[in-house]
Amino acid sequence: MSYWALNLVFLAVVAATGIAAAIVAVVGRAPDALRRLAAPVGITAAVLLALTAVFDNVMISVGLVGYDPKLISGAFVGIAPLEDFAYAIAAVVLLPSVWTLLGADRKEPS
């Protein structure tokens, strides 16, 4: 199984959770939740992807992790395979989605 195939399994779960959270936010609890989350999620994504690029390259260069060349796509950011970045993206989508689904944006009655 390639790294992209493995990522697909996790990203499918993350996408389903993200879609569910978007529906819950828009339909039910806080219609402005998506707009309020956009900037923080975007900034978090940029920072996390930059940190992933730096630290994955360091870990690979010192030999902490290695990849079977037959299982990667061949696309790299430095020496880190592009597949490595799927986990950072998954975290950026999954955490705010779970937060929303657990009721963080629920309006309390006044």
C-alpha cells in the first residue's frame, strides 16, 4: 500500500468529520461559525505546514525516518515526500471540526 493510499483512509475520515461539522455549524448552532473559524484555521494551516516542512526535512536528513522509494509519489518539499503533509492538513481540519461537533460554538440561551 502506498503512502497516498494510507493517507486516503485517514483523510476520508477527516473530510467526513469536516463536512459534518460544517453542516452542524451552518444549520444548527452558529451560522457564523465557519466564517469565524476561517482565519484561525488558515493561519494554523500555514504555520503547521511550514513547521512540518522544516522538521520533516531535519528528521529525514538525520536518519530518524525513511521512506520506501517505491511507495512514495516522488514529489518532495526539500527531501520530505509530499505525503508527509497530509497529516498536518488532517490535524488542521479535524481539530476545529471536532471542537464544533462537541458544541464549542453552541449559543447559550440568554
